[in-house]
Amino acid sequence: MSRAGVARGGGFFLLLLALPFFGLAHWVVNLLVFVLMFAIMASAWNLVGGFAGYPSLGHAAFFGIGAYSMALMFHGAALSSGYEPFVALPLIGLVGAVIGWPIAIISMRTRADVFAIVTITFLFMIQTLAFNVRSLTGGSQGLSLPVAPFPAASYERPFYLVLVAMLAVAMLLTFGAMRSKIGLSLVAVRADEDKARGIGVRVSGVKVLAFSVSVGLTAMVGGVWAYYETFIYPQFAVDPLITIAVVLMTFLGGRATLWGPVLGAVILEAGQQTLAYRLGGSQFYLIAYALVFLVIMLLLPRGILPTLEERIRLRRRARVANAPDTPGAARTADAGRVALAPGGRS
Amino acid sequence: MHALVQGVILGVLTGGVYALMASGQTLIFGIMKVVNLAQGAMVIMGAYLAYQLFVSFGLDPFLAIPITTVVMFGLGVAVQLLFLRPLRRDDKSELSLLVTFAVALLLEGIMSVTWSTTYRSINTSYANSSWTVLGYQITAVRVWAFALSLLALGLLFLLLNRTRFGRAVRATVQNPESARLLGIESDRVAALGFGLGAATAAAAGSVYGLLYPFYSGSHYDLISRLLSIVVLGGLGSVGGAVVAGVIVATSSAVVAATVSPAWSEMTFFAVLILVLLVRPQGLFGTVGRGAI
Amino acid sequence: MSGSNRLRMRRAALVAVATLSLISACSSSPSSTASGGTGAASADAKPLVIGASVSLTGDFADPGKAVKAGYELWADQVNAKGGILGRKVELKIVDDTSSPTQVVTNYQNLINQDKVDLVFGPFSSLLTVPASQVAKRYGYAFLEPAGGGPAVFAQKLDNLFFVQPAPVVKSGDIFADWILSLPAADRPKTAAYAELDDPFSAPIAESIRARFEAAGITTVYKEVYPAETQDFSPIMSKVAAANPDVLVSGTQSEDAYAQVKSLVQLKFSPKFMFMSNGANSPVEFPSKVGTANTAGIMSAGDWFPGSTATGAADFAAAYIKAYGGTADTIDNSSAEAYAAGQLLEEVAAKTGKIDNATIISTLHQGTWPTVLGDLKWDSIGQPEGAFHLVQWQNGSLVPVYPTAIAKAPAMYPKPSWGG
């Protein structure tokens, strides 16, 4: 990533941090809270599904594990400042990562299709457990969390700021992965796992590490979500839909890119919440949704950002061809990123 | 002991129906290497078609099967040609998961609009009749459902082993490249194969509608079970799917009867995880090449 | 109708509609504002805008639509009478897709973006809990007709009022009351319980079980089954094997029909049979299990056709006029939603004011007549009344207990299957 890229990232986060202090309406901050949750989860999923090419459909299980960890830790507790649950977040991330470790070792023995099935199976197991281990989870009756004692005027702000910080972590990890040997190893795994093993990449270590970090972050989002909702129950705490939404966001924005998952989350989550509110309900939604989904997959299979980048690169290349004496014009701003994108291989 | 035997009877009878649904799904995977997440939605679509024929014309769901299979065969061919064929080869396995999921949602949306989201059931005159054999309760409709599933599986077997199309399919499953060299048009085989998978879903759907109440969202429950069955049987293996269907349905019915229905769903997943630990390719799967 | 747990995936439905916004949504106007009839409300008075989020898609779509129908029916009725304190009632009803995330966003938007005057509740306890927290934060009264589970009252909110005669947990207690009112010789000695694992079902049966066990009725079998259970024969054969005098089923809808079918196949008919929900559906139940098989089965209800409660006749007439059908096809959820509106009218009539603080302080005192009968609440919004016991007799649902509202004596023991 170039200096311009770093500046872009810095500017983005400064803007994010400043936003709530401009007197934004509650409903806008509320919307941003949910957008941020999905942006973090999409970025985290990208580490496994985007870079390493293991399409996990089980991430929602870890969202649920995080939500239930948070609920169990604070169910019936009295909060004084209201920041206690946020302090517990790293611990929840650790719980997610530790549970994710053996799951990764088992499931990553299989490749793409079977891996997707095994991970979604794990998701259903966790959901069944959430329903059936009633003494712990409250079963279908749900589990309540204490209500944050924040003043109504700025109730959403602490949630928002914590999520901004988590997004920064997720994007830094992505950035690091793209720049480091680990990132290269992941891409090698994606391209051809056997060959990668052959040239000495420590395949299993790298992919298991990526999976653990990814699900740890997802668990932390689940924890924040549980605290924000104040009440969780199995259908929505362990919701296959969360995975599907996250996967779709990553695909829409662009797999194995830094900004793609964030872009996808902004478009889809903000769009969904606003439209559900504005347009009311009709069963035609489902049909419209499915058609949009299909159009994205068929027309933009690599996502918005890689497609755009390729367009720009082609245009620049054309310009270079026309004016061969312009030095360096063909160099894209983020050559590394393009190379990492799946499109870069073809 | 009584509960155990009753569970086994129920499980085996139900297992036949699951075997039929799963055989279509595993066939699609074998031919195209596509995990069809819309298989459950196709079964429910088949159930709705049978329901509509029953309500409008009083046609018995068993007799409706020739009609519904033909309709669903056409639908399956259309899905393959419109949505799956255009996918780029290198991303196909990931993208096809998402595309077939989108097809499932599309079907669900169409069913919700057409039949609303209330539960439907097909109440035939024999829906409540049952026999008592040696103290065990055996429901008539389940026995017919089981028999029909066996019949459909038998026809599928004949189709795959005794026809030119079947030979082309088996060649494609075993080795797509050499099949192409032998002059088998893989696109055509894929389209017909997807159609055939959808047709088995239609047959299974008629039976499913007779056994259980259903609505447009029922396919999520189905697909989670079907996935466990096809992975357990070995992706691409029709014989494996049949065996796995019976194993899984029986063990879950036994758990429901002897432990608690709350844990019966868990059996599907637990059996799957156990098998994957020992044999990641499934019971009858082979590494690298498909098998039928 | 909680549906099966996996089916929540449907909420996904909306995720990518975002992209559609670029194409079509920008040009569309908010379509869900249902303004009532023209009525006599003076044109210059500011309309009274009431916001509500109900499930129009997803798992709660069907009951959600029934709630919406109840709200709209009431708005039309009250506007025809000139509105509330001369202000025309305008409803803003939005869809929460049965999702707790969307329900939070919706009440945020209703209160802070659209600045509605009042809010009504969503469908289901699961959505009521997060929604009522948002209402509480901004000082809104929360009249909700469909969220009466324990989690709702565990919040101890003073702004919440559950518009039904009793909390969900106690809605089956009327059956226990009736059984325990029988002469000792007629009472059942043994009981079996089959309960759907869902916050609106199992707790009802559990509450009855506690009462029965305290009264010395032995529990011979109990099973809690998950929402996706399809085969009830394993459970019902165990019930038959235990041979109880009374079967108490904590059911929702489809599971109730499946239980009856399975019992018919097993040819086992207990002396007493109570089903918390499903069996109180006047049209679906007989059509799914066969009218002859309904005889003697009991359930609980609040609104029922032919009720003489305040406004019940008007409500039934208006409902049939608007949606067709007969009094038998009216959904309970619509009546409950309608009652929430009646309460607003009564508060306004009594105090001459209609604002959140007035509603909250006024409803905590006294008894309030509605189409559901007289309602009153404790300090955390739990209603303190009871449901009616209803029984299937000759193919129709008849209130049989308490005696004051009974149209026929309760029939027992239950006849065997097929009449």
C-alpha cells in the first residue's frame, strides 16, 4: 500500500471517530452501529474466506458464542459505569479463538465444498446447543443482559466508538496479512494448497491461525451485539443468515481486498435496514433479493473493487500504449493489492 | 425396547424418503461439482405442486408425481443453463454455493407469494390410517412413502446403468476430461443432470407433503439434513447417499424415541463430524474422483 | 407461530435489496402510512401519529399481519368517530422482518427520525424486549398486544403494558382452576405433558404442571420437543404408554395438529386434554385434524365470537366488513391489537390528554374495559386477569369456564376420537 493508501485509511478513521460528535441523530448512529458490526465481521471473514479461499459458512456460530459469553458473564450483574462489558471484549475474543482452533484443525482437513458444509454443520450444532442446554443459555426463552446506564442523549456513542476501534484492528490485521509472509502464504494456500505445501509453506499452521483470529473478532462483535440488544435468543444469536450476509458483503465489495468487505457492509447493511423501514413488507422482497444476489454473482463475480481496479488499470494501460514516453503510468496505486485479488491470478 | 424398535421402524421408513432427496443432490454434485443448496427448496416446490394438484383436482399426490417431476425437470434444466453455466471455472465451487443459495431464496420467494407463509398439509383420506403389527404402530402413509421412494430410486438406478444418458453421466462423474474426449457434451449432461436432480426432488416432495406439514421456509431444515447425508455418504455417490440417508434417519429417530426429540437433530451433525474425523471423504466417497 | 429456528435465514431477504435502492427505491415513497377514514376530525388539529413495527415478513409474518389489521381497524373506527380529542389518528406501520436487530432500528427511526407521538408494540416477546428498551429510553408508553413472556416482565419497566388478560405463563391456569374445581372423585390422578420449546408454549404447560403437582396429580410423562420436530409418533406413543388421565400440551399451531393426528393414529384418547394454542384456532384446527376429532379438546382464549365485552360487537362487525369471513375467522391477535387502541381512547376520555406521561400514569390505576374483557396491570405491566377456558363441542369452540361467561357446561370425560 502506498503512502496515499495510509493517508486514506487515516482520514477514514478520523472521520469515523469525529462523526458522532457532530450531533448526528440517534437513528443515524444506531444505523452506523449495525453497519460497523457487519464491516468488522466481513473483514474478519475475508481473512479466511477471501485470502485463504476457505469459504466458511460457520462464522455465525462464533458470533453466537461471543453473544452468549457476554450474556453469561453479565446476566443478572449490576453495571456501575456501563463500560465493564467492553473491557471484557478481549477475553471474549480469546474464547472465540480458543474454540475456533480445534474446529479449524478438524474442518480444514477438507477443501472448499466440504469445508463449507462442515462449518455450516458446526453452526447448526451450536444452535442446537443454545436451544438445548437450558440451564446455561435459557433455551428458547433467551437470556437478558443488563441495560447500559448511558444517558439517553448519547446512548449509542460508546458502542459506536468501541466498534470503530475494532474495525481498525480488523483492517490493520488485513493490511498486515497482505504485506507479510503470512499473507503470501494464505494466497499460496488459496491458489494451490498442495503446491504451497510442496514449496515449504507451513500450510496448516497459517490457515488455522487465520481462522482463529477471524472467529475471535467475530465473537467480539457478537459480544457487543448482545450488550446493545440487551436480550438474546438462539434463533438470532446463532443465525445462519449472519454468515450469508457477511459472505455476500465480502463478495460484493471484493474478496481479498482491504476495503472491499467494508464497502460491501456499508452498501448492504445500510441499504437493508433503511429499505425494510421505508418500504414496509412484501413477499416480493425475497424474489427481488434473490435476483439482485444472482445478478451480483453473475455480473460482478469478483466484487466491485477488483472490477473497478481492473477497469482503471486497463484504461491506464491503454493510455500508456498511446503515450509510451510517460514513465510509470501503468503502475497502479496499490499494485500489491491487485496481485492479491483473485482476479490478479487470471 | 419397544420405543427403540418403534424408532427403528420409523427411521427406516423415513430414511427412504431422505435417500431419494439426497440421491438427487449427490448426483448433481457428482456431475457438476456443485453443492446444490436449492435442493431443499426444490423438494418443497414439489410438495406445493402436489398440494395444488390435490386441492384443485383432487389428484392423489402419488399419482401427481409424473406431472410434478416433468415440471421440476424443466425448472432444473433452466437453473443450470441460466445461472450455473455462466460461472467462471476457477471460482466455480465457491460461487456455485452462493448461486444455488440465491436460487433457493428465489424459489422460496415465489412460493411465499403464491401460497403465502402458512403451513399446508395434504390431507388424503388415508392420512390417519395405521396398522398395528406385533404391538408396533405402523402408519399407512409412511409405508406407501417408503415403497414409492424405493421405486423412484430403482428407476434412477436403471436410468444411470441401462441408458446412454446414464453412461454419459457416469463417465462425466468419473473423469470429466476423458468424457469430453469421448465426445460427451458436458454442458448437455450437466443440464440434464441438474434436471434429473430436480425431478427426484419433485418425487420426494410429493411424499414429503404427505408426511409433514410444510411452508415456503421449510427448506432450511431440509437442506441442513441433506447436506449431512450427502457428505456422510460421500459427495457424488448415489449409493452412499441412500445408505447414509437410512443411517442418519434411523439414528435420529432412535435418539428421538429413546433420549429426547430435542437431541435428534444433533445426531445428524454428530454422526457427520465423527465420520469426517475418521474418513474426510465420507463413507463411500473416493478422493479426487467421483463415484456412483 | 414461531416456525422452525433455522428459518430465520429468511430475514436475509432484505440484505441485498440495498442494491435495488439504486434502481427503484429512490423514487418510491413511504408506502406504509395507513391513514384512517376521513371522519369528523377537524382539519387544523395536528394528527396523532402512532408508530408500530410489526413483522410483515419472516417467521412472524402471519400473526404480524393480524396485529397490523387490528391496529388499522381501530384507527379507522376511531377516525370515523372524530379521532382522539379531535385529532385524526395516523398509523405508521413498518416491517421488522421478524428480526430483533431491525426492530431496534425501527423504533429508533419511528421515535427519533419520524418523531411519532405514540408507539404500539410488535409481535412476539422476543421482539418486544429490545423494542421496549428503546421506548423506555425516550419516555414512550409501550402498549403491546403480543409480548407477554417472562423476559418481558423481568425488565421491570413502568412504561410497558401487556394488552392481554394475563401473562403468557399464566394463560393456561384457567384449565388448572377448572380441573381443581371438580369434585375430587372426578379429578384426573395422572398427567402427561408435551411441550414445544418456545417462549409462548412450554411455560404455559409448566405453570399448569406446578399447580397439578401441588394438588397431588402425578406426572407420569413429560417431554419438551424442539420447533423443528416433525414426527410426533415417538412422543405420543410414550404418552399412550404412560396412559395419563389428562394430557396437557404446550403447543403453538402445527405441532398441535400433529399431536392430535398422532394420537388418533395410536387410538389413544385421554379423559382430559388441554392444548395451549392451535386448538383455539376456530377454522384451522377442525380443518387440519377433522371436525369429529376435536370433540372435548380444551384450550384458552381471550377474545371469542359472541363475546359481550366492551366494543366486541362493533369490532366483530367492522372486522367482517373489512376483511370478510365470519366472526369465527377473526384472529385473536387482531382483537388484542384493537384493544391496545381502545385503551388510548379511554385514557383520552378520562384525562382529556393524550401524551406518553399521562398514558403511563393513568393506566397503572383502575380497570379498563376492552374487547378482551376488563384489563388491569401491576407496576411492571403484567396483566392481573385470566383467560377463558374454551372447549370444542359439536364442532364449535364454546367458552365453558369461568361460569360467569360460560355458554355451556364443560363436557368430560373427553369422548374418544371421531366423536
